[in-house]
Amino acid sequence: MLKNVFFILAGLIGVSALGFIIWASNPLGPEEYAADFLNKNDSVSIVYEGSDIVFVPEKYDKALIFYPGGRVDYRSYSPYLYNLASRGIMTVLVKMPLSLAVFDSDAAGKIVKNHTEIKEWFIGGHSLGGAMASKYIFDNPGQITGLVLLASYPAGSNDISKYDINVLSIHAENDGLATPEKIESFKYLLPDNTEYFMIKGGNHAQFGYYGEQSGDGDATVSKDFQQKEILDKTYEFIKNN
């Protein structure tokens, strides 16, 4: 009897694990517009380091490592990172195992080691990616100059409020996932000098180019408008820190 129960439980666990892998292996995006940025040929060079995509400007001394949102194809953030590179900031778009940054929050470590030419490192991410970028800072104090959170906040176990780190937190008024109320309730985990910026009329999915997302609110501004807000604020933050 117990043996039968064991096999039944093992089977259920196996089916659940298989279902999770299938779910995670089918991420959202990228939209065609985002994919087009991987084929541009101008002042920004596109280099693949393993599975990571590096957008390299002609001249740079600062860089941003970016962790994608959970179950979002990392290429969905290509326009944002390409356009930052076109303004003189090297950017690294990290491909996560099963499109979930929780499985490799330390991915930035090898990138930092491989690029000794960079004088100042920034790290950021969208949603789950931002939470895991916060974890990397929590685990590696003093290595990173600044953190860029897009619709995101640290996990409760990763309190960086006393860290010497510059932080930009961008969120959206109509975000149904990382709601303005959640952003407010997790402020205690970030330094007092954190810069907060809310995109009026924006939502969660428009932080990338991957289509609609379940549970999100309706945006009342265009994706192009929201992306420009994100790009301008990120560039200003990195330039001034």
C-alpha cells in the first residue's frame, strides 16, 4: 500500500515538474519590432557572449547589465538596451534559464569579470528580473554603482536600504502586477535617496515588447511613449551617477 502511494506521489511530482518546464519554456515575446533591433547595423555593435547579448557603443566607460522579467523572452527588451547603447552606455541583455532570473541571480558576476574596461557598473531588471538584480547587489556589496528597477522591488530577504548604492525605481500608474501600492509598501527595502518615477497611464507589459500580460492593467498611453520615458530616465540616472 505504502509503495503504491509512493509511486503515485512520485508520478504527480513528475507531472507537475514537466508542466512547469513546459510553461517556463514558452515565454512571452518578443514582438517583431523588438527582434528587428538585433539586426541593426550602425554605431552600435551587437555581440553575443554565450547566450547574452551585448550592445556595444563606439565609446563607453559605463555599462548596464539587465535581467529580464519572469517568463519573458529576453529579446523583448532589445529596443531599450539598444537605444541606451546608442547614447554611449554599453548594455548586456542576460538570457536566464527557463526565462526566470531566480535561477541565476549571480549572472552579472561573470560579466563584470569579463569586462575590465568598464569603470562603473549598473544593474537593472524588469519585475522578477529587478528583484534578482537587487539580490545580486545584496550578495555583492560595493561592486555596483547603481540599480535600475522597472516595475520591481527587492524581496524581503534582500534589504539594501543601508547599502551605498544609487537606485532608480520606475513604475507605472496602471500596472496590475507591480502596483503603485506595492512599490510604496516595499520602499523600506531601498535607500532613502532612491529616485522614484511613475509613468502616468503606463502598465506592466509596456516595459518590454512582448504583448499583453495576464493580470495587468490597461495602459492609457502608447508603448512608444512609455518606452521613451523609461529610456530617458535610465540614461539620465546612469549619466549622473
